[in-house]
Amino acid sequence: MSKIQDKSRVKVRKKVESTDIFSVRIAEIKKTTTDTKKIEKDLRDAYFNEAMRYIDNAKETLKKAKMDGQFYLDAKYIKTACGTAYSGVLIAMDGYFYSRGLEIKPKETKDVDFYRYHASKFDKKLLNLFNSAYEILHLWGYYDGITDSVIVKRGFEHAKKITYLLKPTE
């Protein structure tokens, strides 16, 4: 590849601020109107739908792992599914925090302590659910590839409970 081609690729990359469709959608919602109630409802809907999309995708991936009794047979699919479900949990947590007035910058780096700290400020039940989801989905599922179906299903239950705390009400 020539240097000219490399320079053109760099220019294209610099022009695009974000390729994350969800971040773009959130920015568009914030710009659409000045009605704060409508913005809050639309953002809550967007965060909820995105988190559920991740969890649904994780469930589909989990089906590929196939079961033998109480255990999944393929740790690769467990790791992928748990990582995806945990990402959905983080999106739901971001949405929950936003709905409680905590503004999160799009490129802000967050770690587990960030989520624990803010969850403990808002809701102890949320903190307990998050800690369990973190342990099961992120540590045991994603990193270790645990194959015990009861434990993995419990992690998915926690992910759904966290997401449904954000569910839009009407």
C-alpha cells in the first residue's frame, strides 16, 4: 500500500467523529426538541431498546453453545454471549444513570468502580444486581467461560432485571 493511500485513509478517519450508531442516535435525540420530557422519554426508550437488543443477541449466541444436561458444550459461545449480555447491562446502567440526572460523556472511560459507585448512590438493589451480573457475566462467563447453565441463566436474569429498571412506562 502506498503512502498516498494511507494518508487518504487517515483523512477519512478524522472526518468521522463517531461510527457508533447508538451514540449518533443519542446525539440526534438530544438535538431534536427543547421539550425535556420528550427528550427524557426518547432517551429512556433508546437506552432500553439498545440494551434489550444486546441481551437478545446474547441469547441467540447462547443457543449455539448447545447443552449436555446442565452444562453447555462450547465455551467459545458462552464467552461471546456473556460478553454481549454484559455490554447490554452497561448500556442499561448508562441509561438508568442518565434518567436520574447523571450526564455521561460519550467518550468517557468508565470502569466497574464507576458503575458501583453511582449505583450505590441511586439504588442498593441495582448495586446488588449489577455486582452479580458483573461477577457472572463478565468474570465467570466472559473471562472464564463457565459452562454451568444454571449460573449463566442467572446472569442473564440479572441483566434483564437491570434493563427492566429502565423500561419506559406509559
